Amino acid sequence: MFSVWILLSGKFDGFHISLGIISSALVSVFSSELLFPDLIIKELPIVWFRFIRYVPWLLYQVLVANIHLMYLTFHPKMIDLIDPQISVFRSRLKSDLSLLTLANSITLTPGTITVYVSIFGDVTVHSIDVESGQSLPWIMDARIAEIFGE
């Protein structure tokens, strides 16, 4: 938000930068309930710290999935290896933000796409083969439950 303030104001002196910091901080504090309705303000730094620890693991999973997709793509028997499936599993996550994080994490991982997430925690995932769709959503579910304390 602060970078948008700087970009739109075009002023780089101390007065305008301090106004941008104050304005961005006030808007963040007052609108935090819109973004995080289920979380208490005191829990936000803990959630952010846990999420920052989650990101490298997610990037590693994206890398592994990319390598697996390259293997499928360049394998001589590609037609036999690719077996698209739709699987449904029940997540233990309860909050909207944690389900959104799960759905985006699954979709970011190559070879899997989140098709549908219900408010009751049923997650429908399309995967390119059996290996891509079996264990990864469950592991992501557990890690995201740890982030949000569910």
C-alpha cells in the first residue's frame, strides 16, 4: 500500500513519505478485519511468521511437481502415464482464509488444479496423474492447519 502511495504521489520528501507511512498503517489497522475476519489482531504476527515458513516448502513442492511434469512430458510412453483424475477430499480447515490458502497452494502446484471448495471443507482437485493428486493435498492441508492454528 505504501509503494502505491509513493507511486501516485510522486513526492519523495520526508513529509510526504511520513504521511504515506501513517496513512498506510491506519488503513491497514482499520481494514484488517475485512481481510482476516476470523483472526484476532494479536495472532496476525504469529500467522505471518508461520506463513513465511510455509512459502519455501511450497516453492520446493512446485519445483518437484515441475520436474515430475517434465518427466511425464518427455517420457516416450507419455500417453500411458498421464491419467487425469478428479478426487474429492474433506479438509479439516474451517476458516475461509485457510481454505483459500489451501486451494491456491494446490492450484499453484503444477499438475493439480482446485476445481471446487465448499464451505464445509470438501475440496475437489483435478490432477494430471495418480501420483500428483494423492498425497500432496493432504500434506498441504496439515501444513496450512498449522499456520492458522486449526
